[in-house]
Amino acid sequence: MNGKAFDNWQKSRKKGCLNWLFRTTFVTAILYMIFNVIFLYPSSDAAGITIFLSDNALNYSIYTIGMFFAFWAIWLYNESSYEKEVKRRNVA
């Protein structure tokens, strides 16, 4: 972990795991929905945007849950790298 990544992760971990998880998951899910509407809605047979969104609600839910666990794994990996770097740098 380089110096900039170390400092950024130190700031992120002060905010807490759940805060980081929910924030990144929420932002990713919203971006997924926006790009899904932009690229797939024009070619769909849905009568309106709300029908399109409700038809895809299960996909959005599964994606959001999957990303929550993926970001949790990323958190654990980054935390492990951070702890190794703390030991290497001998920082308390």
C-alpha cells in the first residue's frame, strides 16, 4: 500500500465500516439504475419509466445485495493491507 492509499484508507476507516459499505453500495446502485435506464429503457417495451423500473426491481435488488457483499470483501482486503502496512511502518 503506497503512502497516498494508506492515508486515504486511514481517513475512510475512521468513518467506519458500515458507513463506508452503505455509502458505496448506495452510490453504485443508483449509478447502475441510471445507466440501466439510459441504455436499456429506450429499447424496452415498457409503456413508461415507472413500469420499466418496477419490472427491473428484482434485478436492482439482487445487484445491490451482491455489491454490498462485494464491497464488504473489498473492505476486508483493504483493512488487511492497511494492518500489514501499519506493522511494516510501525505506526500506532
